[in-house]
Amino acid sequence: MTSPEGESLGSVAVLVANAADYPAKRRSFEASVQSLPRDLDRATLDAFLNALLFDVGSPSQ
């Protein structure tokens, strides 16, 4: 992600799914996020969120 000036603001992960699959995949992701420990540091949380999005977004889901 970049600012309007072109400076890096960091990275983000996004859930990409077709319209029919998105609601169920979003619910699955949100349920998984709720199960994470609340005291994770930012780097660990980002790693878990990316892994969850990868898992939820995979075609086998």
C-alpha cells in the first residue's frame, strides 16, 4: 500500500472471492480471527491474518 505521494505505508492482505462465495468466506475469516489470542504483537498478528486469508481464500474452502 502506498500513500498518494508514493511512500510505502506497509502491506495489507485482502480476501478475494467471487460474489457468491464471499459472504461465507468472510464469515469463516471473521470466526477464525475471533479465535486468535488478544495479546499478539503486530508482526505475529499480521502473519496469522495473512495465513487465515490464504486458507479461507483457497479454492478448497
